[in-house]
Amino acid sequence: MFCFLLELYHKILEKSTILYSILQNTSIAYGIRKIKNFVECLNNELRNDAAFNDCYSAAETKVGAPTRRSERHTNYKQLYYEVIDSIVAVCNERFSDAESFSLLDLVNPKIFNQWKNAVPQEKLLLLREKYGPLFNIPKLQSQLQFVYQDQDFLKETPTELLHYIFSVNMQDCVPEFVKLLKLNAVMAVSSALAERSFSCLGRVKSYLRNSMGDQHLLSL
């Protein structure tokens, strides 16, 4: 059973390991596309009898056929599909409304250069619809334009950018932008469970690597 699960999760990890980094470091819109691609890959490439048979045969080759009745081929097949279906369900549930949070791209320093000439109006419209009473949108648009054109604001993360603004005492110069950065920080905490759906797979891979070494892990 253990070897079979290693085979199965190795296949899944090949597809999912990069997702956590993508969710942390790229635009939300791009991350959403990759989540959808991952779910499609699970459904189309792994959720079928041929992929199951490959996984089962690989485990059987390493440790031999199961000897207990409770570990029959049909039971492994049921477990295989249950694992994949569970991951697909988690993705669909956790990221069902992720597109509505694409407004947070407004404070993603990695893509500021795309909007140096014009603040994306569709993001502002989404912000107005969800959190309009909290912001002075015209002032925010002006402050965003200022930030996007200033190279000093090109930090690695929104959190680092927020710390920078306070370190140089600019929080009163761009108050609406600071408010949006703080909103981003709060929403990041609320999305932690979704990201853990992928980081937990990363921890499994790290554990296996530390226990078995890279070469053994690649041979699974």
C-alpha cells in the first residue's frame, strides 16, 4: 500500500509542485489558469484505468503483489480514484471564487511594469464592486499610477512594498494604496488553506527526498 501511494503521489507531485510557487509569485489571473490546467491534467491524464494500471504495476514490480484480501487490485483502484477526486474537489472548492480576487494584482510589484502607462480599469471596476465603500477610487487610481511609474516601488512582494512605504514615511502620501496593500495582507491569510492544499504535497516530497535521497525519489 505504501509503495502504491508513493507512486500515485509522485505522479501528482510532478504536476502540482510548481503551483504553490506560482500562486505566491505571479499574477492571480495566471495562477487561476494554472490551477485549471492542473485539474484538467488530473482528470484527463491521471484519472483513467491506463494511468492506474501503470501506477499499480510500478508498485507491484518493486514490492510484489499484495498478499492480503483487503489489498486486492479493485481496492487499490478505488483508492486511486478517491485520492484524485479529493484533490480535484479541493481545487474546485478552494478556488471557486478566485477570479474575483484578481483585483489584488493591483498591488503585485512583479507586474507593475505592465501598467506604467495606464491603470487596468477592469481591476478597479472589480475593486469598486467588492470593496467600493472602503476606497476613494479616483484617488487610488492616481496613487497607483504614481507607484507604477516609480522604480523604487518595484519590490519582490506586496508585504515588502508595504514595509518599504512605512520605512520611508510615505504612508500618508499614498493612503489609498496603503489601504489596498493591507487588504491584500488580510486576504492572503484567508487564502492560506487553499495554498496548503498544494504545500502539503510539497512537504511530502521534501520528506521523501530527505529520507530516501533524490535518486531514489526519481526512481519511484
